[in-house]
Amino acid sequence: MADALKEKDKVSGAPEQSTPPVVVNSDREPIVVVDDLHIVYRVYGGSEGKGNAVTAFRRVLRRENRPSMKEVHAIRGMSFVAYQGDAIGVIGNNGSGKSTLLQAIAGLLPPDRGGVYTTGQPSLLGVNAALMNDLTGERNIVLGCLAMGMSPDEVKEKYDEIVKFAGLKEGFIQLPMRAYSSGMGSRLRFAIAASKSHDVLLIDEALATGDAKFRRKSAAKIDELREEAGAVFLVAHQLDSIREMCNRVLWIDEGKMMMDGDPDTVVDAYIEATSK
Amino acid sequence: MSHPERLGASGGGQTNAIAERPQLNGHPSLAEFATGHGLKKSAARPPLGSYIRQLWQRRHFIWTFATAKSVSMYTESRLGQLWQVLTPLLNAAVYYLIFGLLLGRSGDVHKYIPYLVIGVFFFYFTQRSITSGAKAVQGNMSLIRALHFPRATLPFSYTIVELQQLFAAMSVLFVIMLAFGEYPTWHWLLIIPVLVLLLMFNIGVSLVVARIGAFVPDLSQLLPFILRTWLYFSGIMFSMYTLAGKLPTWATRLLDANPGSVYVELARRSLMGSYRKDLAAMTTKYGERCSRPVEQGLVGKALRKATTTHTGYCRQHEALVSMNQTVWYYAIGWAVVAFVLGFWYFYRAEERYGRG
């Protein structure tokens, strides 16, 4: 997710006028409120220049920050309200802050300014979610479910359902996850996350690598989650699946909201802007 | 897919419109609108009570995660899980070579090998808990940024991994004890409270270094030196009481309180009948020598030397007696203080670990 994000100093003084205003719909129950959110996070490594001990020592004496520590201002003042039953697609170029936004909604990246308010605990389903590559699929199912707060009995109960939903080939469940293809890995991850009901489910390209059959299955699961009066956020680059699965789309660019509206309008505007 | 009524931002396409104050149906701000509908801040630290409850709920996760980590730790080496036992044994062998054979530091201890092996195994547990604890948050950043769970589960799990390693090492220890004629007695049961207290202490310290290590990654570069210095001051390879003869009383008090030696001492006392006898014999021996007055009729250098030796005996006797009196108090005190303070300290930064 740290791909191609800009440094903080480039950001200051950026024009703010492009952000559309927020309107609140008081007939529906809000489930996620994002209020003037700013996210800044630190990345280590990737230093330039001479990396020897003398320059490091000089830097310590001058009390400078490490050149290898970069601050990334990924989200720059974003506001919107999501309601129960929404399936919101998030689109934008690589590095526009989509994944960061989902991590912030999930409460995994603390905001620098502003805030995110939610009902219940949002769950994030990412491409490289928390599964241990050295361990077998079996172990990962158990660990994933336990980490989500299930009891061992519940895990036993859900286990077969998860294996069935993931639909892995015979025998793969006993292999370490590093032997899985990216599609198989994301199927298993989605199956684990979907085994629990969520108030807010955030899906970060986790369906991108699945095949047609799995995408159909997951679309059905997303509808099911929406009917349980939750909300689903979906980051994807396949604009077709966004049009198909969502009732609202956010287009973000450089950490700011470009457009917020119904799928066809926003996707068309996005296509027009990017094809220039 | 259906499109319900238009909602959210009205000014969808006006990319160049000047931002207006949001129209919030009488709510002064979005934040108040959110809290008015019962929404909660998503990156907020939960209250301490519910944090502890969440952590307790994850107890199975802690154990399963630790077991999985133990299992996967040596999967790439050919000897596999054998290294769990080989590593501390080889450590003990190196110390035996240097301190037992080269320097001859066994002193008043009759069965030096079990004495050394217990010391190394138990201290190694603490040492490893701290080293791996320093990376518990730093090394799992992708997990932290992907899933929501009380972050304290990570240092807990890492310490449990080391506990499992200690259990593996203790099976070897058992064989060594039998080989040196130390047979099971009721005293061995005391190892259970010692292990519980040591585990509490290690978790506490590991929580502290986990928080520091999360924000100051340099800690893991520094830790090996701190830990090695601590090792040499903890009487793992030689008896603390020999050292006590050469030290002023305040330094001996500090050594009494050193948690590194407190738990190791207790483990030795519980597992080694011969060590309990050694201690009793040492107390009597140095007590007698201390009560015997300095030889009459000495002058100059000889007198000074005799006086120094005499003081040394008295100090050694005093150290033995005082450690005997205080060792359990220190063991309990350190465990409770480290665990409670460490937990509180780690918890205070809970919401910030995701930032790195």
C-alpha cells in the first residue's frame, strides 16, 4: 500500500477547493462517519545518499531525523457518511490512498487529524492479510478465526463451512500457505473473514485474483452481508464489478475526495478523466 | 444492482466548486452528528476493563499462535525441533568450558553442571523473551494493520513461545538431573510457583520492550549488550556469594534484588537437593569464620590482609542470610510490579501501534 505516495512537504499548500461538500441524509442510519480525516504514517528504509557511519553520526549530532524515515501524508482531509445497507465502491489510481482509507476506517491506522466514527468493529480484508505463510491452510483458518474473537468451539463449527466456501483443491488445505497461488490465498482469506458476521466489512482488492465462479460466490456473500444491515466497502480496479456490486462509488485521488455518487456517474467520470 | 435514493455528497461532479460548510441538519459538526447516532471512534483505545476482557477472549489465540510459531520456527533447519533443546545445551557447554574448566569458578558448589545448566536455561528464557518481545510489535506490522485484536496478545504470545522452548529444554534438564544423582523430591513442586512468577515477570518486561521497540527500532541493536552485561551480574556461571565477599554491603543489596538471579536461585533451590546442602554448609562455614576473631599479634601488611579476609567472610555470611530471607519477596514483588506496570505501559499506546 505504500506505493507511490507523496512526501509530506509536497502536500502543504495544496488546494482544497476540489472537495465536494458533505450532505447528511437524516432518514437513514449512519454506520460510518469520516470527518475531515488526515492520515500520516511513517515508513522506514529507502534512504538516499551515503549511508555510512560518519554521516549517521553527523546527523545524530545535528538532531536531524533519519533520512530513511519518510512521512507519508496519505489522506488529506476527507469527509463522508456511509449508511446501513450501503455497498460502497472506492476507485482511484494506484497510490491515491484507497487502501489507507480502508485501514483508517478499520481503526488500524490512527488518524493524524479528524476522525472516523463507526458502529461495531469494522473488519478489513486485504490482499496481504494476516495469514502466516509458513503454516498450513488448516492452521490459518483456526488462527484467523481465533484472532477475530471466536471461541475454539465456534471455530470447529465453522471450519467445514470455511473450507467448503474457499473451495480449494483436494489436499491443499494441509499445505503451507506459501505453496498457494495468489487466487487460492485470497479465497481462503475471504472465506475466513466471511465466516463471521460483520457490521462493516472492508474488502481491499481481495477478490481481484479470484476466478469467475468465486467472484459470483463472493458477490452473493456481499449481498447477504448488506442485507444484515451492515455496510460493505470495496476497493477494486475492475470497474465492472464495482458497477455490479455497489450502490455508491467514491472516487479519490491524491488522498482527497474527487467525487461521491451513484456508480454509473462516478465510474463514467473516472474513465473520462483517466483516458485523457 | 438497485440504486436507492441519492445520498451523500450532492455536489458530485463539481470538482471545482468551492467547499461550503457541510449541511448537517442542525448538527454543528460531523463528529457530533456521528456521536449523536451512537457511533464510536474507530481508532480509540478501549477502556482498560474491556481491553482485559478482549485479551482474555484471545487466550486461545495466544496459545495457538505461540504453538504455531514454535512449530514453524525451525522448519527450515535439518534438525528441526531438536534445536529447541540443542541451543540452550550448547550455550551451557560453552559456559562450562570457560567458567567451569578454564576459570574453575565452581567454588563451593559441588554439582557444578546441573547448577550451570539450570542457570543458563532459566536465564535464557528471560533473555529470549525480552529479545523477541522487542520485535513483537515491530515485526508484525502487517498483521497489526490487517486485523483488529488487542495488541498485547503479541508480546504475550512471544513469551509463551519461549515458555514452550523452556519446557522442551526442561526435559533435557530432567535427564541431566538424574544423571547427576538429583532425584525428584517434594521440593520440585516449588518449581511451579517459580515458573508462574518468572512468566509474569518476563511478560511484563516483554510488554515494556515491545512498546519501546515499536517506536524506537534501535532497541534491538542495543539489547544484546544490555542482556549480556545482566547475565554476568546474575550469578549464572558462578556463585553470587563469592562476589559478595568483595563488595560493599549496598552492592550486595542490589545483587539480592536482581531479578535475573532471584528466579534462577529459586529454581536451583527447588530442583537441587545438593545445592540446598551447599548453601547450608556455606552459611555455617562463613558464619563460623566470621565469628572467629582476627588472629592476634599480626602487624602491618599481614594484619590488613587478615582483616580484609575476615570482613569478606562476614559479608559472604551476611549475603547468604539476607538472600535467604528476601528471595521469595523479591520474586513475588518483581513479578507483580513488572506485570502490572508493563501491561499498563503497553496499553497506554494501544491505538498508536498501527502507525509504526
